Amino acid sequence: MKASPTCQVISVQPTCCLTKYFYPHSQCNEFKDTSFLIFSIQTFTAWCNSHLRKAGTQIENIEEDFRNGLKLMLLLEFFIVPFNVSWLCIMVHKYDNHCIKHGKYQRDDPIGNLNTAFEVAEKYLDIPKMLDADDIVNTPKPDEKAIMTYVSCFYHAFAGAEQAETAANRICKVLAVNQENEKLMEEYEKLASELLEWIRRTIPWLENRVAEQTMHAMQQKLEDFRDYRRVHKPPKVQEKCQLEINFNTLQTKLRLSNRPAFMPSEGKMVSDIANAWKGLEQVEKGYEEWLLTEIRRLERLDHLAEKFKQKSTLHESWTTGKEELLSQKDYESASLMEIRALMRKHEAFESDLAAHQDRVEQIAAIAQELNELDYYDAATINARCQGICDQWDNLGTLTQKRRESLERVEKLWETIDQLYLEFAKRAAPFNNWMDGAMEDLQDMFIVHSIEEIQSLITAHDQFKATLPEADKERMAIMGIHSEILKIAQTYGIKVVGENLYTVLSPQDISNKWEAVKQLVPMRDQTLQEEVARQQSNERLRRQFAAQANIIGPWVQTKMEEISHVSIDIAGSLEEQMSNLKTYEQNIINYKSNIDKLEGDHQLSQEGLIFDNKHTNYTMEHVRVGWEQLLTTIARTINEVENQILTRDAKGISQEQLNEFRASFNHFDRKRNGMMDPDDFRACLISMGYDLVSGEVEFARIMTLVDPNNTGVVTFQAFIDFMTRETAETDTAEQVMASFKILASDKLYITVEELRRELPPEQAEYCISRMTKYIGGDATPGSLDYISFSSALYGESDL
């Protein structure tokens, strides 16, 4: 920038032309005369006195003794006599070391040196040539006022350059703050986008409720979910916490630099991320509940499918050959005795058929339940069930037809051997009872508590209590057979063939009875093994409950302690920070207890334990409490860090901070670290604010302390409000004034001026963001620095 000097005779601050530019930082590398290399004020003072003594005077203080210009004139006379006026070339070279190139300065050509200096000053500094080189060099005593007038022009030119440098420094400082804040904003946007993208990808996975067909596949899903909980989610919890911390720190820096609050992109507010996280946890909870429900369903399905197969096999075994038997026409060629025997045999069969009706209904009911529970192989179940039902209907039809045929020839029947008939009638139900007993003794069961298995043991004990009566019935049936043999032996009747009234033989009854007696102790063993398993599960429940009942209250206690620390005014902020760091380390050290509880929880789930009456804490409760504790301690530490940052930036003493805290705590009626608007109004009135009828003023203040309209005032916002009115901060007007200096009082600034006065990075930053100046006095390439300055402070848009 070229400063336009005002050439006039001045009597104040003439030393700027010499002393300011002969200090160490203004030495000229283009000139080799070491007599001009002044290295300190003391050395320069001594050097001046060595020449002033020749005029009978000296100086003590440069700025005071040179202020009226008299002694400076004596020193200038020495220069002129002099150093061949090389000092003027050095002054011009100080302004711009490119103005006078190496080689243009000749020690033996003072007139040429002066003319070179005059030309350079006129060309680059806009200082008109007011002196004649011949008059200065060849006159014994040049005109002092003329020389002082000319030298004063250098002072104004150099002062304008210094003012421009100061303005450039101010702009660089403001732009550096803005660039740092933009970098933090970009980092927040990036981290928020990544976290929201992870949530967006994770939720569909958790919402995928397509059930697997086997227990093994569903258990693998549960294991994948555990890996998500243990491995994938914890880092994201930390990222979410760090995102909130970064957001709060950025807002604090913006407030301290008098910048508008940061508003993230749409959908990336802290509240948006919190809502997305809440939605994730809701879906996560629903997914876990669905997994457990599906596992229970598959467990139930496996049990029902096995039960269906067992009952179907028994039924199909019983029905084998029954259709062929019912389709026989043996009565057509039978004798009277044989016909009557066939009739009795058919009645026994009907009794047997009726007894099996219950089993068929059970099979159908099990098949229906498997269909309702969406069993993966329902087609096979349905086909087999349909075959059993169709066969059963056919048996019923055939049975009815055979009875009708036998009744037609009933008149041919005479006497029937009552003992055989009685044997058949008593043996069939007894055989069915034994079939039922064997089925019950081999029946599969599923229980989830000691009480349930105890109920099965009680039922089994009751069954064993009926065995003596059953044995009596068996002996009675066997007695009938013995009576038949006795009668046959007594009356000489030869018993040939089987009992015509039943397919059961005494040997069948005996064999089946032995089978029942063998199954009883096997059932005892199975029940006792289940008792042991349920006892082990009970121990797992108690083990989990013992830890959960300690960890749950511990987490709650730590939450309360942290809350007390955050509102405690005892001690400095650094002491509070130290206490919070100690709490944080203690919490981190406690993580091993959470991990151990997770291990017990996993063992419980692997044991299919879904309830625990010994504690009100579930693993989910503990997880949520633990994550809230980590987030709370991190957020509290960040709040104290921001308070320290505010204190140091605003110059608040610890006593003032304690007074702020005491006032805040006094009006914080809920003791939760936040004041509602009514409490805040009462606090302001107590400090002298006239808000009795000033709703507009109070609304304005609320927009400052609660820009997001949350309905509460935090302690950090309270401190910011109490200190912002007196804080010394940059303003848009100050930045405009600085740009105006760089632009030589124009209402616009050029690209060349920005690149000349500012460092490259800041210059390009301004060029890329300033809009084109559209005033009537605009020149090509002119930029609007006024709207740019307003935009920096949120007063307009960039």
C-alpha cells in the first residue's frame, strides 16, 4: 500500500525518522557501511553524543531530547556533512528494500545518491521532490526547515505503513479465529455424519426380524447381537459423548470470540443425534426381546415336534393291520361259537378304538399348535397328521360296517366264554393304562424353575402311589387267565389258539408291566437330573442378583455424587476438575465388575434363564445406568473445563466465580444444576435488573442464555451472561475500520491490496469469501469488505 503523505514542518516526534528506523530490526543488508548498524538504544545514544559534543551539547533520552527537533537538526547537519547523505538512502531502503537495488548506491557520489533517494521516494512513497541535491551537498549549511519539512514527509509515509500493518494484524487475528472455528465445525459435521450413518446402517439390521428355522441358527443371531453389544457399540458410545463435548467446546469458543452460535446442518443437531441414538436403543431393546421370544418359540417347537413324532409313532404302531382286520369277512365261514367270539372281539376293539380317540385328538392339537407357532417343517407335520386323521376316519367307518355285519349274524351266536370276554374287557383298558403310563414316563418336559420340576416330581410320586392298585388289577387279570386254565384242566377242555376276544395275551400284559416298572426309576433319574440343573440355574440367578444389587446402587450413588460435585462451590475449578478426574478413574476401574456381571448374564442366557426374582435389576438396567454414568462424568468434566476456559478468557476471579455459583445455587430450587425461566427472572431481579414489566428485555436475555429454547438456564450460560457485557471482544465495526485502513479509506478493497497487506493464507481466505463491490465508485476487481465483516459476526450471510 502507498501512503499519501502530508508534507509539512513538524516539531513533535521527529525521532521516528531516525531512531525508529535505525533500531536493530531495520538494518539494511544492501549496504556494507557498518557505521549504520546500530544494535541498541544505548549504543545509538552514545553514537549520537559522540557527534553532538562537537556542537557543544549531548542527549540523555532519545525521545525526550529529540522531541523539539533542535538537537536532531544538529545531528542532521552532521549527516549532511556526512556520510554523503547516505542516511536518506537507508531510510528509503528501510521502507522497501527492493526500492534501491544493490549497486545504485555510490559512496563517492552524494549528489547521485540523493537524486536516487528523491526519485525512489517520489515513485514509491508519493513524496514530492522538494529539495535540490546540489544545494544540500554544496551548501555549507543547508536550509534546516526545508530538510525538516522533507523528512517529516517520510514520517507520515512510514506511520501510514505502520497503521496498515496494525490493521492487517488485526484482520489476520480475526480470520485465524474464524478459520479455527470453521475447522471445528467441519470436524463436528464429519463426526456427526459418521455417527448418524452408523446408526442408519445399524437400525435396519436390528429391525430385521426374519426368524431362523433352527435353534442353532437363532442362538448364532443372539451371539452376533452380543458381539454388537460388547465390541461394536461401546466405541460409538464414546464417539457420541465426544461429539457432545466438541459441540459444547465449540459453542464456548464462539461465545468467547463474540461469534454467533454454531448451528449444525439440518438433522445433525446434538438433539437430533440424541433422538437417533434413542431410536437405536429402542430398536435394540426390541430386537433382544424378539431374539429371546424366538428362542423360546423354537424351544417350544422342538419340544412339540418331538412329542408329535412320539405320539404319532405309537398311534401308527397301534393302527398297523387294523384296517385289514376290520375288512375281513371271516364271519361268513365261522361257526356259531366263532361268530360270537368275533362279536365280542369286535366290541373289545371298539373299546380299544374309543380309548385311542384321546391320543388322536392330542396329535391333532399338537399339529395345530405347531402351525400356529409357524414351525418350519409344518408341511411334513400336516401331511402326517392328515394321514392319521384320514386313517382314523376310515377305521371308524370300517368298525361301524363290521359291527353291522356281526349284528346281522348275532342270532347265530350262543354262549360266549365269559372268562375270555372278561379277560379281554379288563385287559384292554389295563393295557391302555400301561400304554399311557409308558407314554407319560417317557414324556419330554420343559421347565424353568425348581417349583415347576418339583410339581413334576409330585405328580410322579402320585403316579408311583397308584402302582400297588395297578398291580392288584394286573393280578386280577392274570387270575382270570388262571381260572380259564383251571376250568379247562378241571373239565378237560382243550384250549386251542388265542383268546378270540382280544389280541392281548397274558404274556403281553406281563411284558408291558415289567417295562412300566423299569421306566419308573429311569423317570426318577431324569427328574433328579433336572432338579440339579434347576438348582444350578438358581445359583446363577442368585450369583447375578448378588452383583446386580451392588452394582445398581453403586451406579446411582456415583451419579448423585457427580451431581453434587458439579454444583459444589467449595474449592477452585481446578480442585473440582481434580475431584471429577478421580471419580472418572474410579468409574473406569469399576468396569471389571460390569464385565463380570456381563459374564454371569451370558451364562444365564445360555442356561435359558429368563427371569430372576432375587433382583429388580436386569442387565439392560445396569447397561443403561453404566452408559449414563460414563456420559454424565464426561459431560460434567467438559462443563468444568468450559468454566475454566470462560474464567481465564473473561478474567473472572475465583471469588467472583464462587459468588456466581452461590447465586445460581440459591435460585436453583430443583437442585439439578439448571434454573427454569421463573427462577432466572428472580435471580436477575435480585441483582438489580428491572424486569417487573420488562417482558421484552427478559425475552431478549433468554435468547442469549437459552439460544436452543430448551426451557432451562445452565450454569455455563449464566456465567457467559454475567460476563459478556464487560468482556473486551472484537466487533464487526472494528474489523471494518481495519479493512478501511488497508483500503486507503475506500469503501472497497482490491485483490492486490489484500495480497500485499495480508499473509497469503488469510488473503486468499478473504478473496474467496468477499462479494463483488457494487457501488458507483467501484473499479474492476473491487471487493465488499463491509458485508464480509458483518458476516463474520453473524450480522449477515457470507
